[in-house]
Amino acid sequence: MTVVDRSNQSLLIYDKTGKLIVTGEKGKGTAAITGLAAGAKVAEGDYQASFSDGTNESDKVPVSAFDVLPAEG
């Protein structure tokens, strides 16, 4: 297996229309999708993710299904 150095890349998240909605912090490998309702169920493929160094971008892959956690409080 090839290990890819992501230290100079940002995680990009796109919605299902292909619009970029989140750019994660460089080198972190994470990005937060905000504005979703607590308890919402997100289907696989509603979002796509890729990595970019600002010049080159990897292929987009579907984000797995997930449930939005309820608000703490």
C-alpha cells in the first residue's frame, strides 16, 4: 500500500451538485460540514471529498452515509 503525504493538502467537500462547500485546514485531513439539522440522516454520495494542494486535486470520492449528532446541552 502506498502512503500519501497529506501534510501540504486540504480536504475539500462538495455537495451532490458539485459545488465546493468546505475547505479543511491544510495538513489536518478533516473538514466540518456545518448547517445540518440535528438528527438528520445524510445518504452516501450526498457529499464528495477530495484532497488538494492548491494546484492539483485528487479524484472526488463519495462520503459515506452518516447521522448528524444531536445538539449537546
